[in-house]
Amino acid sequence: MTALIVARNHAVAALADIALVAVPDNTIRILRIAGLDGVFTIHPDLDTATTHGPGAGAKP
């Protein structure tokens, strides 16, 4: 989780964003518990992540 947060902070500093794709259910559960499901855009699959615009992914 620390690596994800550090990567996101670097992305934000570079005026970019990070999206998570095809995240396993148990990992999504951990992200929810930590309150990070609202911090990261989460896409159910690569097709959804690449065919919809930035931030268009579904949050589980």
C-alpha cells in the first residue's frame, strides 16, 4: 500500500494520475478498509481502462 501511495504522490507531482486495473476482490477490500478506494480510480478490466476517458472507470 505504501508503494501505491508513493507512486500516486509522484504522479500528482507530475500532474498525472494512476488508475488501478483488474484489482482482485481481496485487494479492493483492503483499499476500502484503508479508505484508499476513493483515492484511486479503479477499473474492472484493461478494456474499460483504455476505452473510457480518464476517471471514467467504475469504482467498485
